[in-house]
Amino acid sequence: KETKDQLIIDAGQKHFGATMCKSCGMIYAASNSEDELQHVQHHHRFVEGIKYTGWKKERVVAEFWDGKIVLVLPRDPSYAIRKVEDVQELVDNELGFQQVVPKYPNKTKTLLFISDEKKVVGCLIAEPIKQAFRVLSEPTGPETPSSKECQRAWQCSDVPEPAVCGISRIWVFRLKRRKRIARRLVDTLRNCFMFGCFLSTDEIAFSDPTPDGKLFATKYCNT
Ligand code: ACO
Ligand code: ZN
């Protein structure tokens, strides 16, 4: 009788059990071929990064010693849009986001940081907004380990403040973090989001920041 019970449990796990990949962090059902395929794709991108071989018409908005920033707009050729979608899929898988439809898809601006090894190592997706709610700072301070552990439970002010530009995603390839890539993406966004003006840090808002995102945003906005 014991063996039979065990068999039933095994069969159930094989069919419905979710596995988490130890290297890329993705949770998927190993028994589901569609899930498995998605994992293989995510795993490869997570480890190798996304290649960028260059486009005939590319909008280079900033150049650095270690790479460049390219701006992609909604009406760009499909190869550019597809590249942004690939990157967004990687980022969303990594952040555990469900697919979110942007409010102003035709006004979205995407910045890609391209490394000199021809890989997309940073991405920033921004859209126009009218107001934002300030994240209230915690009594412990943003740099303490305890605040990093607690997941997205930041307290927000309930008083809306005017804002111009919302950052819905900011991401840097894990091997390239802490090299000021995110900082350079936001600097460049402030310069190219609205023609002819440089946005102040009060005019930009980070949507639903992760612990990493909040540490970055706090540091960025105070310096
Ligand atoms: N811990 C502590 N401080 C940090 C961290 C961190 N993880 N990340 C950035 N900072 C602070 C530092 O003070 C840093 O300056 P320093 O390195 O001279 O001390 C400063 O911010 C500037 O950091 P950058 O080097 O420009 O940031 P980076 O290129 O590493 O990118 C990012 C930061 C985008 C948050 C990156 O860690 C990442 O991709 N994380 C995973 C994805 C994620 O969580 N994205 C945010 C989601 S929220 C949203 O999209 C709205
Ligand atoms: Zn994996």
C-alpha cells in the first residue's frame, strides 16, 4: 500500500511540480515542454546576455569609453522593436513581473546600453506620466541590510506630486552592475525624454522599485 501512495505522489509531482533553476532563478514546470523551452531561452540569455550587432539606422544618444546608448522609439523598424521585446522579456523574467501593458505604448522610450563587446548590458524603459507618489524613507535608512531583505513593501505618500517621466524598468546585466551604467542611462534619459530640456530628478519617478532599484534611485536622486 505504501508503494502505491508513493507512486501517486511521484506522478503528481512530475506533472505539476515547479522547478527553480539554480543558475538563472527561473521557476518553471520541467514536465511542460513549452515551459521548458522558455526556460532554455531565458537561461541562455541570462548567462550569455543579448547580442547587438548594430543597425543601419540607429539613434546613438550617448557614447562612452566602454559602450554607447541607443534610443528606440515605438515607430522604429521591427528589428529594433523585437530587440527591445527580447530584452524586456529577460528583464521581466528576472524581476518576476507578469506581462504589463504600458499605458502609453506609443509614447514609450527605450534606452539600450550597448557594451563594446556588442551586447545589450543595460535597459531603461520610460513613459510620460502626470503624477507620482513619493516613497517615504524608512527609519533604518536605505543602506542597511534589513531594508534590502524586505521585499517591495515601501511606504508611499498618499499625496500625488507632479512628475513628467516614469521609469517603468531599469536593468543592468548582472556581470556589469556597479559600473554606473544605470546612472548613465538615467542621465541620458533626462536629456532626451523631452526635446530641449534636461529633466530634474523631481520630474522623474521610478515605478514599483525592487530593493536594488530603490537603493539605486535613492542614491541617484540625492547626488
Ligand atoms: N546596492 C547598494 N547601492 C546600489 C546598488 C545596490 N544593489 N545598486 C546601485 N547602487 C547605488 C550605489 O551607490 C551606486 O554607486 P557606487 O557603485 O559608486 O556606490 C549608485 O547607486 C549608482 O549605481 P550604478 O552603478 O549606476 O547602478 P547599476 O548599473 O549597478 O544598476 C540596477 C542598478 C539597475 C538597480 C541593477 O542593480 C539591476 O539591474 N538590478 C536588477 C534589476 C532591478 O532590480 N531593477 C530595478 C527595478 S525597479 C524599476 O525598474 C523601476
Ligand atoms: Zn536556468
